[in-house]
Amino acid sequence: MERVAIVVVTFNSGSEIGACLDALQAAPGDAEIVVVDNASSDNTREEVAGRSIRLIANQTNAGFATAVNQGVRATTAPLILSLNPDARLVRGLEAMADCLRQPGAGAAGGMLIGDDGYPQTGFMARNLPSPAALVLEVMGINRLWPRNPVNWHYRCLGLDRMKMTLVDQPAGAFLMFSRMAWETVGGFDERFWPIWFEDVDFCARLKSAGFRIYYHPGGVAKHSGSHSTGALVLEKRERYWYGSLLEYAAKHYRSAAFRTTCVAVAVSAVLRAVAGFPRYKFKALAVYGGIVSLALSRAFHHRGVQGQVFSG
């Protein structure tokens, strides 16, 4: 097996990082492990320091994409595993590394098992989101009708979980990629700050550059999920998610599809403001009013980043 460097990005991950690192240190092989901490205010850094693992301690929250890039630059292995702190490796680094020996392979993801013991189908491997998929997502239709044809395709709900197969986008929570592929596309795009859609964009650029991306069931990790984002206050959580979604759409969709996505975000925000008013009162109006303003501004005045176009 080629050498693997494991990059774990943390942000107030004290309750999760210990079990994550213990599992990595117990795994066979001599993987290089580096933790990049984005200015945690809890005991995350103390948990890392107690295990004699290399720690890069950022003084401010640099964002997930920037932190992954920092970790990759700080290591020398030809293969890199990006692993969330709320994921515990069970087995399969060798399987994922062997998968990357396939001709043209650039990245590979594995099977993520939830707290309920079941594979996280719909999350651990997806197709790249088409404009229709994101419109249905922001409008809540995918939640109300999860097996609609667009969402079925987007979330790979027909995936054979026990078969190695080509996919568009394994989950960034458990994603191995080659250093060569990372260098070819210029790493993770650090404009996705602080979180969300940076892994989707990375895989989209790998695919556009001609790399193959695989799902391999031999790699397995237990994943609880949302340990950091779940603690975010409403305004930050919604602003970050919608903002990164719009950034992705601006970068990958043609003009009409991008503007349609922006309008869908604005309509969704209005509906969420109304639904959230009984609980959050005027805070909901302020939060979602800001998202409406952002979406319409980007749709008609400031598209944002320019880049590749996704034609799906």
C-alpha cells in the first residue's frame, strides 16, 4: 500500500476527536496523521496533544477547505485521507488505496455507518447536484418526497452498497484522494467558507479534469455527523449553508440555471421565515430576510465566482 496521510479538520470537536484518533492509531500501517484545528474554544487541542499527534493550530477559523489544504501541504504522502473528527475508521485504508491504483483514479470514498448501524445511503455517495436537485432541495421537496426521480439520481439511492463503483461525489467526511489529483485541480477552493459544498466542488473539478472517482465498500467508518454544524446558531447555520450553495451554483451552472437556483433560495427563505416566526419571532425574519437579499443580489447583480459550467 502506498503511504497515506490522514488530515482531520476540527472545530470544537473535543467530544469526538479522541475516539477518532484512537481508531486511527490502532489501525494497521504507518499513516501520517495531522489535525488542523480551526480555533476551537473547547478542549479539542488538549485531546490531540495528549496523543502525540501533529497539530496545526489556526488562530482563527480558516474554514474547512483551507484547513484541508493546510494539512495536505504539511504532509508528503502520495495519498491523503480527509476524515471528519466524528468519523471513526473501522477498516479499509488498504482497500481505498488500492482503489486509487485504478487507471485514471483521483479519489475514493468508503462506506459510512451511522449510529443506528446502517449505511448512510444518500450521503456517503452522490451524483453531482443538478440545478433541479438543488431547487428541490432548498424547496424542501426532497424531504417531503425523497424518492422522486431527481433526488433518487442525486443521492444514488439505487447504489449497490457492497460493490465498488464509479460515483461523482463520495462524502467529504471520508474521502481519499491522490496528491497528484489534488495538485492538478489546485486543491480545495478556499472561497467556500467556512463549510459546505467545498467537497462537492472538489469532486466536480476532479471529474471535469478527467479523473475517476470511486465508492469502495471495503473502506468503512462509523460516522455520527453534524457535531460542529449542529451547534451553530440559526443565523450562522443558514447563512453558511445557503451561501455555499449559491457559491457552488454560481461556479458550476449556466446563467439561467444559476438564476433559477437563486430565486428558489429566495422563495425558500421566505417560506422558512414564515414557518420559523412562531419560534424565533423577528430573528427568523432577519435571518431569512438576509438570505433573500443575498440570493436576489447574486441572481441579478453579482453572480460571484466564475468558473466551470455543469450542464446537468
